[in-house]
Amino acid sequence: MTTKLFGQKIQRVEDQRFLRGDGRYVDDIGVGQDVLHAAVLRSPHAHARIVDIDVSGVLDLEGVHLVWTHDDLTGPMADPLPLLIPHPALTHGRTQFALARDEVNHVGEAIAFVVADDRYVAEDAVASIRVEYDLLPPVVGIDAAREASRLVHDDVPGNLAARLEQENGDARAAIAASPHTLSLDLTVERSASMPLEGRGTVARWDPDVGRMTVWTSTQTSTGVRAAVAAKLGLDLGQVDVVTPDVGGGFGVKINHPWPEELLVPLAARTVGRIVKFTEDRREHFISSAHERGQVHHVEVGYDDDGRVLGLDVTFWHDNGAYIPYGLIVPIITSTQLLGPYKPGAYRVVFESLYTNTVMVTPYRGAGRPQGCYVMERTLDAIADALGQDRTDVRAANFIQPDEFPFDQGLIFQDGRELEYDSGDYPASLAKLKDLIGWDEFPRFREEMAAEGRRVGIGLACYVEGTGVGPYEGAHVHVETSGKVKVATGLTTQGQGHATVFAQIAADVLGCRFEDVEVVTGDTRRMPYAVGTFASRAAVMSGSAVHLAATRAREKALRIAADALEASPDDLEIVEGVVSVRGTDTSIDLGTVAVLSNPLRYAFDEASKAATQFSVGDPGKPPVAEDDEPGLEGRDFYSPERSTFASGMHAVIVETDPDTAEITILKYAVVHDCGPLINPMIVEGQIQGGVAQGVAGALLERMAYDESGQLLNASFMDFLMPYVTEVPARIDIDHLETPSPLNPLGIKGAGEAGVIPSAAVFASAISDAEGFPITAMPISPSDLFDLRERRKETR
Amino acid sequence: MRITGHHAVPFPVEKVWDALLDPAVLVRTIPGCERLESTGEHTYAMTVSAGVAAVRGTYDGTCSLSDLVPHESLVMRLQGAGAPGTIDATVRVSFSQVDAALTTVAYDADATVGGMVGGVGQRMLASVSKRTAGEFFDNVSGAIGGAGTAPVAAATEAAVGRVFTAPPRPPSSQQDFLRGIAVGAGLVLLGVLLGSRFGRRR
């Protein structure tokens, strides 16, 4: 294949639209049409039985079209929402109803659904519903869940959804036999994806053709389509799901179906009008999903060089009130915790616990930030105990470049072996040390100390399993105009798919980049797809686009060879023109497309060339038995297992001796996601990831009180970083270790920037302060309190 | 959340106790109280209009009193709900006579504030409720002093079903109230509660 566009810093084609305000999001659908609006009554209590819901009078309000409670739902709609990812260890999986039946388990749980002329009327109608609750004691936080003196679900003893143990070797025996041991307790608080566009769904039922169209802000169109069809009793072929522009997903929108994704289509069919639901910010805080909250206990045994001989980790995962997304997050923590290291033996046990808080589904990083934090804190503790340099302890534990593929002896989140395909961790570390100035830091620290300033340096290394299966597909269609339409089923939330998939298709086909148009997340264009998560889009759909474009190219060459009376081997395609190499005999791709589709009827000048008196061998059928009309290619990519990207971050922070303010002085990233399709987009992903990581490490947390009320459910109190909180400059260096698992050698990059943040800041702040940080995130107030407490205990 | 505070009322404890247990007084002195109805022994239903920051609305609630120790203490349990949120609170109130002309009323509330007001207005709740409580006690002092109010004494026949409604407020006080709300005001209920807990005379 030519690599003309692959690897180039091509500007994102979608940005013209976004920057000019021409983005088209779910809430833009149906504007100017006769659309009805939905609003949802949500529980104000964390845990309560519903004694009675009084909706009398609601329908009397002018402009109200419909009000539903669970009593109004029938058939599959009255059942609990799907448990999307079952697992043998998930012995007590519980999911919510589309509308609460007899109990609410978190503040924000949907109870009643109203459709009205506009959102104002709908909210007024919601406000007029009276619910009588019988309050139950709530379970808030991992300690309360473990104590289990109160239960979230009466039929789930110990609040325990699942317990899963994996072991490679005999970790406890290895620790017992180790010359040195350590124990650590490490916690991470809750945060959330917090896309600026919340959830939203619009639906239109066309009774004339019996067809449902759903526009929804999701990370999986095909998943929503299947759920809507199943819940509404429609055939799959009656449901189209279209994902327009999405204003951020970051994981939360992979969960589906949300109650509103079912209720809105059902209402559209019931009232025969277009119905829209747009989540507001407070609803997003209390009725979408959170992540990250875990408590970990580590036992580790190591030798004099800091080499880990045995590692035994137990952790408790707060999965919130329901667990529709299964055990994906804790499984990822438990496996990806290992990072680039090879402990002599490893055992990990987790318990996934119910609490009366918003449920947990993956948030960018998806359990990896916690795992990375636990492993890196452990290695820092070992270095500290041995008095060794932290980078030396890492180096002593790295998997070496000649050890790939490296089997970690565990089962990963996709049910496949945790087998790393490629990487070069020692080279990454060398680059990182250069980039951050690791060896020069002691002198810098002295200079700063002379000015009365306190600084610290930290690093953190991670490995990220990306491009999980089962598959993605692509369809490439060369139109008679020579334009190329590429469709892939997974969705886009800002990753620049319209640019990178066009790069791949144009390279393979030899057409012009500007002639390629990419459509994602539209089940009418590609009905077989999985979704956008786990840094998989470039790997999965990128590979599928490559394969599908290759098929289209092969067909184009075959037809062109026939038309030009040449051998396909002598042809080349450049700028959309097929020519015999070294001659001026050529044919446009568009004309090849015309010839690919034998016609009876001409519709323009060009198509005359394909009509029945112009082409074809009278002795053969116009379309050969093993062929089909049209210049198209369709193919699917389904890898054996995930491909493993890796990276390392380092940061230098300054902590104010008086106010405990934490300032970032320098931030460096070394990143290896294999060959880069578009370095500008990869760097953008890293920049964004680091920004989100800084937020998670230093700013964002979910402040629940003991009664299960989320106290900071607004952007006044939940701290998103401004540009002033994000490092103005991030030094980035790349390593390109190709993956043997896909035709392009690529690995995922979407989550990388956020994974090591908690670990790297904990490391640097510990270094500055001289005592270990064991709870993240950390605010200046937290740090100040830690200092005060240490003074008291001295 | 826990909210504690105390206020000095420049009257003897007997007068303060009586005033605070008189629904006719309370309905006029509780900021935002529109309606107070006796629904049984020691229980009241009430309607209060209040706001915390931008979260405003009308709450319907109930209040029940227990552990009444005349002139010393009582416990009030409050529940309220409205479009902006819910409150569920237990308030311990104690009275102490400083001297013949001064009584201190202390309150210790354990409140669960839910719904929008809990998530959006939480950080203002404590200060808003204290402010509202202050406004309430000022109103009570005014009422005892007879500043244009109905007789404070004898509402002994606070019979079930009796409804007390607030008279139209003079513009100035309305303005104060609105200003209070605007600052972040209304404790929704605490003030209310504070007030309503006194809503029964014994």
C-alpha cells in the first residue's frame, strides 16, 4: 500500500464544521419541526420504597400529552434493563427498570416520564406528580457497603455483586519467601466522564411504513438499535439508529439503553409525533454514570534490587446501585495493574459492591488509572524502602523487548488471554528520562530549595489493552462521480474519524483525500458494528476500512484492466485515475464505477457507457456468478485478541509550603501506539487525556453525603479544569512499535493520556512533600490537612 | 447535614415559648410561610415558598412535635417536598432564660436535603438557613412586642383542621424576603422548620 497520507499531520476535516457552529448534535434534530419534549421525574432519595405515585391531574395540564410510571409499561418494557455483559463471577447482577417499579436505589433514578408541548410544560408536569416514599437507610461508600449492616438490594447479601480472583503463580508463597515485604492501602475517589453534551434522544415513528428512526447521543448505534427493537417488540429491520455529532462521550455513552433511549421511541410511537429528550447537567450528574471509586490493599514481596517476587492485591469496587455494564471496570483494573512489569507471581481479588449511588460504567481509562496508580505507588514504596532511584526499580521489573509476545497468565476484559503483542519499555523509559530531565532534577530541586520553593518529580508507566473485539466492519463505495463513501458502524465523539478513515481509504484506493466522505454510527449505512470504547476505533474500524478499501481497489483494477485491455498488475491508481504504468492509457475511478454496474437505462452521459448495447460479452451474464454490481468493498476485521499500547508520563510539581497549592512545572509524555495514522490527532488525544487526567488527579470528585445526596451536582461545585489548570505545554515523544495483530500495525490511543495521572501526581507530590500520598484525588486542602496531621502525630 | 445555631429573643422564656407554639404567630413570622394547618395532635401541614440560590419553589410539608418540656425543650420532625427538592429533618430545640427579659433559643438540626436544592444549593444551605432563622426570630420578637400583629396569646383551640394563613406582607418585609432569597436564600425549610416546630401550643 502507498503510505502517502498515513502518518501525515492532516488537518481534521470535521473542524471546519465544528468551529463554524455547523456541528449537528441530537438536540439540533427536529428543530423547527413539531417536536414534543420529554422530562423525567427523578428520585430525590438515595434509598426508598415507593408507596404511591399520584399522577392525577397531570394530563389535565394544558400541553401535556403523556405521563407514564412503571404501571404503564408492559411486556419487555416492564422488565429490568439488560445486563449487557454477563460474567460467571457476577452472581448477583441487578439492573434498573426503565421507570422505578417499587424501589429507588439512588438519587436521580427515573420514576415517571412526561411528554409535553415543550420542556417547560413537561417539567411543570413532573413537578405536579406526588410520590409517597417509605425511606430506607442508604448505603453510601465502600466502607458501608462492606460492613453490609444495610443492604442496597434485599436479595443481595453483603451488597456483593461479584467476587473474582485470578492468580498467576503462588503470590502468597512468593511474598512469604521474599527478603523484603510491604503493605499498602490505596484509595481512589469517584469521578465521572462529564461530556459537555449530555445524553439525548430523539425518535420518530413513521406509521405509514412501520419504521422507527432514533437519533441518540451514544457510543454504540447498533447496541441501541438492538435494545430498542427488543424492548418495543419491533423487528431489527424496522429500527434505524443514527448518531449525529456527539459532544463528548468519554465512556459514559457506551452504556445503553438508558431509560430515555427506550421511553422516547415508545412515546413517539404512542403519540405519533417526534419526541425529544435532552438531559440537563444536573440530570447528568445524578442519572448517568460515574467511575473510579475503589479501595485497594497491596501485599508485595521483593528482592534487594526492587524486583517484585510476589504481588497480592485485594480491592473493593463501588459499582453503585446497578451493574448493567458488568465487571469490565474492575477486571481491567485487576489485569492492567500489571503495566509493563512481570512480577514473579501475582494474585488479585476484587469484590464489586452495591451502594445507593449512581451506577458505575467505564470512564476513559476504565479501571486502568486505578490499576496504574496501585502498581506505581507500590514501586515507589519499594524504591523508597530500598533507597533506590524510582526509575531503577521500574527498569528492574520491565518485560524486555525480546520477551514478546508476553503472556501475563490472566484473562483480560474481552475474555481472551492477557498477552502483550509488542512494546519496548526500556526505550520508552530512556526517552522519558531525557524529556523530563530526570537526572538533572536533583540540582533543580536544590536551586528551588535555595529560593524557599518545594518541588517534586514523579513518573508512572502503563500498558493499555486497546482494540478489543469482537469486530468492526466497513463499507467503501466508489460512486460514478468518483467520490468515495466510507461507512463504518462505530460512532464518533470527536476522535477525528472522518479524517483518519479517509486517510486510510484514500491511501488504499489511490483516490483524492478530498473525495472521501466518512459516515459513522448510522445503522442504515453499516448495520453490523460494536461501538466506540476501549481505544478501539482506529484499530478496529481503521483495519476494517483498510480491508474494505482493498476489496474495492481489487475490483476497480479488475474492471479497469478489462476496459483498458491490460493486466491488473500493470495498473496504478493515482489521484482517482487508473492508468497503465508508464503510458497515458487511463480511466477515471468514476468511470470504472459506471462500468461496474451494467445498466438498462442511462441517466446521464457517463452512464450511457454501461448500458446494454455498449458493454458486455454476449456470451456471458452481465454480472458474473461470483460478482455483484457496483464498485464497492465490504469487509470486517476481527482480531484474535487486543493489542497493547504503552506509555510513560513524568511530571514536576511545585507545592506551596504555606498554602499547599499544587502547580505543574513540567509534564512529559512518551507514547507508543504503534505507527501513527495522524500524529496531530494522536497528540490531540494525548493533550486532552492529560487535561482530563489532571482534573481527575487534582480537582474532580463526587461529594456524596452520608444520606446519598450528591452535594456538588453542578459545574459551580464540581471542578472541571480551566485552561489555566492544564499544563500549557506537554512535551511528547513517540515510540512506534508495530502490532503484529492488524494490517496497519496500529494500537489505540484514545485513553492513554488519562491513565497514569493519579499515579504520576501522587508520585511527584510524595516526592515534594517527603511522605507517601495514598489517596487520590488530592486538593490543596487535602494536602494541607495531611501536613497538619503529620505534624500532630510527630 | 447538621445545622446548629442559637438566637437571643428579648423576652422572658414563657412569652417566647407561647409565641413559638402559636400557629397564628408562626404563619406570619416564618419566612415564606403561606399556610399552616393543624392536622392532629402535635402535627401540622404547611406550605412554604422559598429558594436557595436559583432553586426556588413551593414546598408542602408536615411537622410533628415530640418530647415537649415546657419552657425547656422540644423535638421537631419535619418533612417537606416540592419541585425544587425535599427535606427531612430532626431538630432539637432548647430554651434557656438568660434573665427576666432575655431568652436564648438554641437549635440543633440534622437535616437531609434532597433533590435539586440538595445538589445545587447545598453549599449555601447552612448559611441560608441561619440567615432565615435570624429573620424568623426577628419577626417573632416583633410579634411578641405587638408590632401590628394579632394577639399572641390564646390559640389554645388549635383544633385539627384549623388553617392559618399569612396576611399580606407589607412591601418592605416582602422586599427583605426576596432579598434574602436572592442571596441564596431560603432555607427552604430550616427556617420553616424552625418556625413550624413551634407551631403548637401546650
